[in-house]
Amino acid sequence: MAELNLVLLGPPGSGKGTQGERLNEDLRLPYYATGDILRAAVRDETQLGKTAKEFMDRGDLVPDDVIIGVIAERIEGSEAADGFILDGFPRTLPQAEALDDELEKVDRGLTAALLIEVPEEEVVRRLGGRRTCEKEGHVFHVEFNPPEEEGVCDIDGSPLVIRDDDKPEVIRHRLETYHDKTEPLVSYYEEKGLLRQIDGAQPPDVVGERIRALLSTLRMEEDI
Ligand code: AP5
Ligand code: MG
């Protein structure tokens, strides 16, 4: 298979970051998580971070024109020539169309949009116990995926923190934003024959195995 251009779709807390990290390791493809990119920009107080912060703190999306440029730049780079994994982008119809245009310009296209489905009450439980690595955004959960040492990232040793947008009232607003702005992408990708649904309400290893199996099937289909 020539290249694997993947989008991870799903509500907040569905496990996009958890599975994206695994895919990144398995497939050795660049992994672009717009939430992580924006949080790093906020931390570094760049112009992007200053623009994004107020939207993120409220649980709103940052404006399309701000985020589209961030991803276009990465996809155009040589690092993504053999494929990429996108987490948290696209999140609106204009973003999805911009991504298609960007790929079309260079005669490429998406391989699949993987929708990780999790019921809302499970999402709320997950986000309530999430701990995120301050440096790289590696994801843990106090109960479902605890680090070896409390409060410390297993991968790079940096402190684990609670994300500013993991407060109950902001979680609720992020879910509303998902329903309003991002859910329409499910039918967008379905109509293009790119949607693949995954039951995300299983333990992380089971979800990971299912994604792996699905990608093997996609590869076989492509080889036929
Ligand atoms: P972003 O960082 O993308 O947040 P999100 O979409 O709300 O998703 P999360 O990161 O909260 O959840 P996740 O699906 O990655 O789940 P995770 O693996 O961590 O975006 C943040 C903000 O940035 C947005 O609100 C917006 O303002 C802005 N933004 C970003 N992209 C944008 C864009 N394209 N356009 C405009 N604005 C944008 O898992 C959650 C927890 O559950 C963890 O604790 C994990 O350990 C645990 N867990 C994971 N899987 C399982 C499992 N199978 N079983 C049990 N526990 C599990
Ligand atoms: Mg995430």
C-alpha cells in the first residue's frame, strides 16, 4: 500500500489521543493532534496560542482559518509524504473540504476516517479522570490507564496535569460543540465511502486491536 492517510474522528474523550499514540508507534507515521499543537502554542505563548486560548478555555472551536493553515503546513512537508495520522482535525465541514483540496492538489486522498464511538456517559467518566503529560500530551487515566508512578508520565517523566478544559461545565460544552459542528462529518465521510466505525467502549488494548485489524483489511483491499 502506497500511503496511509488517516483521520481519527470521535467525541471528546473517545480515545483519539490514546489510539493515535499507539498508531504512531505501530505505523511510524507522523501524528498530528491539533489539540496538542494548540496546547503547546498556548504554553509557549506564541501568536497562535494567544489566539486559541480563549476558544479552548470555553470549549469552543478555534476559527477554521487559524487551524487549517496549521495542518496544511504539516501535510505539505516532506515528513508526511508516506502518510499521516490526524487527530482532532478536521472538525468542521469547511476543515474537511480544505483537507480534501489540500490533498487533491498533490494528487493524494484520505485512506479512511476512523470513527471511535463511545456513549456520552462513558466520555464524561473518562474525562473526569484523565491526566495529561505537561510536555508532550501523553494521555493517562487515574483508573483506566494509570501511570506506573502517580503524577508522572511513563514515557518522558514530565508531570501529569488536569487539562484546563476538563472541568465539568466545559466538558458539557465541548460535547455540544461536537454534536453541532463535528458530527456532520460522519455522513460526509460515509458518503465518500471512507468512514470506518470502531466500538470505542472497550478497554484501550481491545480498541487498539480492532483498529489494527481494520487497517490490515484496508491494506488487503488496496492490494487486490
Ligand atoms: P482536543 O485536544 O482535540 O480535544 P477533544 O477532541 O475534546 O478530545 P480529547 O483530547 O478530550 O479526547 P480524546 O478522544 O483524545 O481521548 P483520550 O485518548 O485523551 O481539542 C481541544 C480543544 O482544542 C478544542 O476544544 C478546540 O478548542 C481546539 N481544537 C482542536 N482541534 C481543533 C480543530 N480542528 N478546529 C478547531 N478547534 C480545535 O482519552 C480520554 C481519557 O479516557 C483518558 O484519560 C484515557 O486514558 C481514557 N481512555 C481512552 N481510551 C479508553 C478506553 N478504551 N477505556 C477506558 N479509558 C480510556
Ligand atoms: Mg485528544
